[in-house]
Amino acid sequence: MLATSATAGTHAAAPATDPALLLNVVVLVPAYNEESSIGATLDGLMLQTRPADRIVVIPNGCTDGTAREARKYPVTVMELPRLEHRKSEALNTAWSEFADNADVVICLDADTVLPPNAIEAWAKEFSTEEGALLGGSSSKFTMQDPGFLSRLQKAEFATWTDVALRRGSTSVLAGTGCAINNGVLRQIAARDDRVGPWVYTSQVEDFELTYRIRELGYVCQVSPEVRAYTDSMKTIKALWGQRMKWQVGTVEDLLQLGINRLTLRDWGQQLMGLLSVFLKLLWMAVIIASLVLGVFQFVLFWWLVPILFVALDIKRALRIPHYDWKDIVLAASFFPQEVFMWLRSGWIMASWWAVLATKITRRRVDRWEAQYTAEEIN
């Protein structure tokens, strides 16, 4: 067993009666050009109250100093060339060589920092009696960037986290930071449609993997104890590229998986999204038509709708981790959140159109490459 931090002695000296300490925990950190952030990610792993038994950093196709920075730490660095199947192939390659015999596998993006309690909390979740049915546990990820666009994303993810915690389940174990029962990963890797736990036909490998875990009868949850701090998209172009990858990939997977008890909620979210697009367009059409025909009349009652939205946004803002007065003002301003909603409607509509175009032309856009390009340009 490879000790991966200066605090490994604390791990070894701890009482062996604690079931969480008997688990073998391996952390996989795929990385693509993360020279500026990999240090903070590994610093976070070095400070864990319960250190990992092995940390594997997987720089794949990097053109910067990601691997060089990672080698400054007591971790395993598995440097790979640019892979055809990107993150999924990097994870499968490292998993098959270093993590196959682990009890718990933690997947962590190279721009994400875990607080010191993370590995210990995850290990305890899997070592309880209920943990026998736990397939995976996602972190409550958030951003701390003070930028305007980042605050909107932070509010969005805070709402997602609250909903998932109330439900007690999630349909996506976010690869940003999550822990997975490795016995379940071995079962999934044995399927005929893949060469490891992560499939190559999906552009949202996290969603597909979570579905397969749930299909085996295991629970996937958002951890009530583990938070992760990650980067946000800094520009509209980068955000659009990210969300088109997520949305197109999800729609493609749902069309392949069909409608069943495991996908029903996700189909409902897609239908609600499309309905929202339709209602927004209908509202615009009615307003424009009434203005053109000269029959437009302002009704004072209409103010109640935006006031209600503002009240809900402020309530949600008060649930944002580490919120400050700027988050509250942003929520109370109405228009920033409304613009973000229009953006969301935009990528929902564009993604369905893109999927339809792919079905007709048989030409599939590499959404990973599109996202990388959008981030690099900006």
C-alpha cells in the first residue's frame, strides 16, 4: 500500500477498529493542461484527515507543465499521450493498472479542491451498514470565484445540490469530485460494451456510469458531508461549450437508454426544459404581436410574477455556500438570473437541434474538443 502524504503515519497509527480505515481508497485525477490548478488540487489531498492509500494523476495529451507540477508531490503520475476517448480512456487506463483492487475509487478533476474531511467522510459513508447499498457519493461542488458569471453558476449548483439532498439520490455522480464503490465498478467493467467502467460512446461519461450503477440496484447520492471547490466557466463562450457538451451528451444517452424508471425523472427535466423554451418564445411572440397591432396594454398585476421570482431567487441565494452580499444583490436584481435562464433555454434548444442534425447527417461533433477550444480561445 503506497502512502501518499506526510500524514500517512497518522493513518497507519489510527485504531484498526474503525471500518473506514480498513478500506483501500484510491484517488484518480485526470488532467488536461491543468498546470495552474493541479498544485491546489494535490495540496488539498495532502491535507486530508484520512489520507488516500494511493493518488494517481493522469496527465493526458498535456502541452503544459501539468505532469511536472504533479511530480513535486508524493503521488503516482501516469503521463499519457492525447487519447482518442479523452477523460474516459484516461480513467479506464489508470483504473485498470492502479485501482482495480481498491475498495473505493475517488474521481477528482484537476481544478477541484477537496476540504480536509472529504476522504474520511466518504470512507465512513461506505463503511456503514447502509454503505453496502451505496454505489456512489457525489460532492456538493461550488465555486469561490468572485466574478459575475461564476456567481450565477454557483447559485445554480447550490440549487441542484439542495434538490439532490432532499431527494436522497442523484442521477449524476459528478466527475468533478465523487467516490464510487469499486466492487460496482468491477461489475460494470465486465460488461461487453466497454473496456473499463467508463464507456467511450457517451459524451457525458458521468451520467452513463451513474445509470449503470443504479441499474445494478445501488443508490447514488450527493454526500451531506463532502463539499468540493471547483473552477467555473469564466466566459459565455466557455459556459456555452460546457453546457452543450453536457446537454447534448445527456440527450444522446437518454435516447439510447429509453424511458424507464431510472430515466423518467431525467426525461421529465428535458420536457420541462423544452416547455420552458416554448413558453418563452410564445411570450415573446404575443408581446411583439400586440405591439405591432397596437393593442398592447400594461397590466399592473404583471409585476407580481417578477416579484415572486425575485423572492425565490433571494431564498435560494441564502442557501449558497459562503454567500455574501453580492450574491443577495444579484438574486434581487432579477435581470441577471433571467438572462441566465434565457441562456439555459438557448442551449436546451440548440442541443436538441444538434442531436437531430446528427441523426440526419450522421456527423457527430466532438463536444470535448469544442469545450476545450472555447476555453482556450478565452
